Amino acid sequence: MKSILLSLCGILLFSSASSFADSVQTLTNLDASFFIEPNNGTGENLFGTITGSGVNLSVAGTSPAGWFTSGVGIAPGAYVGGSIPIHVDSILGFLQGSQPNLSMESADFNAGVFALPTNGQNEFQTVPATLNLMFTACLQNVCTTYDLNIAGRLGLYYLFNPIQRSVLRFPRRVRHVCYHGRS
């Protein structure tokens, strides 16, 4: 009888320990598209969607001012871009048919660097990039953390401005940065 009680206590102990563990899930087969405007200091210059089977999310936020800044001249041959944290202001949408409360844990782009041309021409360039997002979704007091890593391309389109003595000017000349990826 004593061994049965000890066995039941052991089963209860092991089953209760797993119920308190945080679960981290990785979602796959997702498409992500983001549009990043020059940052004029007011924020809210990054907008995008993440979609896939059971996933439909909208994300809005800000890139750091030094990464893609409005009103700053950039000389030809300069390097711009690179990896950055993303300051997410809102994440909304549906997961697995439900609309949970979503909160962002961390977000960043791991991207290459753009070398601006020196030939006085308009140009569109792309570099490999990965969008990394970690967020928590809570529904009926059950919370799950999701970790997304979506590989894709980060593209920069800009127009050469000869009036500025071969200096590119934001925002009139750099039109936008775009990102598209698929996990």
C-alpha cells in the first residue's frame, strides 16, 4: 500500500512540474512583408504583416533613427543598413483561429549592409536578411511564447540627387526599404 501511495505522489509531482513550464513554439511556413519609411523622429515608420496557416498578424513599430533617418545626407559610396533592433509598438491579429492578447518580447532584423553607388545612377539593391520576432500570446489565462525566424531579402530603393552635389537625401530621394521573407 505504501509503495502505491509513493508511486501516485511521484506521478502527481512530475505531471504538475510540466504544467508550470513556459512553452516556446516555433511557427513555420510563414510569409512576412514589411515596409519601412524614413524615420523622421516621430516613430511609427515600420509596418508589416505575417501570414500563414492559422497565422494572420499585423505589426507596427519603429526602426532606430540612425539606421534609416529622414533629412540626413548620405555620400555616394557610403554604407547604410545592417542589423537593427525593431521597436514594436503594436502586434495584433489571429493565431489558430483565436484573437489572443499579444505582447512583443523582442524583434530585430539581421541584415547585410547596402553600399551606395558612386556612378550617379538610381538603383535598387537587396541583401539577405532574417526577421526575428519573439512574442507572447495569452488566451483565457494560458500564455504561449512564439519564436519566429523568417529568412528573406531586405531591399533599398533610392534615387540619385545631383542637385545635392552627389549626396543622397532622405526622404525625398530614398523612397523606402522593403522586406519579404518566408520561413
